[in-house]
Amino acid sequence: MESVVLPSSVTPLLSLELTARQLKVLTVLVTTDGGTTASRLAQTFDVSLATMSGVLDRLVGQEVAARTNDPDDHRVRQVRATPLGRTVVRGLVARRPEFDDEVLAALTDDELAGLERGMSAIARHLGAAGTSA
């Protein structure tokens, strides 16, 4: 199944105008509630502040990230993913072509019921693994 699904899974990634580093930074921004600072990102990625500023400039230029003033300290600029940035990352991470409406519509009721049981079992197992970690 992976070999069948892989081409349609990588198409959105290949259509992006983001470098690998930009995509990594955007992913951190999407998963960081409340945003973060350029200096924290520079530390996270072990790069200079100037390098990270350049990465952020390009992300802001593509409208997938935004800089805002920190409400508690106006000297500090927060960086956040924009709704477009969240959509981009979600589309890459969560896209599952095997669950496309056309594919699901072609399944029989028994196949759909089996899929539901299997996905429920996986979700239950992942939930249990998450609570024990």
C-alpha cells in the first residue's frame, strides 16, 4: 500500500517553495502554542540568530509565518505560524490519500466496518501508549 500511496503523498511536498530547513522551522511553529522567538528557534536548530532571521524572513514572505509584538514585553517579537502555515503542515502530515472520499466510497459496508474497527483499535493503542509515556 505504501508504494501505491507514496506518489500522491509527496506531491504536496514537492509543490512547496520551502527548503527543508524552512519546513522544519514551520513545523516547530505549528506545534508551538503561543509562538516562540527567533532566538529560541536559533538555539533549537543550533544556528546563528542571523541565519534564523533569514529563514523567518522567507517564511513571513510566503505568508506561512508572522512576527508580532510580545504582549508582555514589546521589545520581544514572537513568531507564529499563520493559518496558511498550519494548513500547509497539516496537508503534509495529515494527508492520507488512501482515505480519499472516492476510495472510501468504493468500499463495501463490511470493508468500512472492518476499517473502523481497525482504526479504533489503533487509536486506542496509541492513546494507551501516550498515557504511559
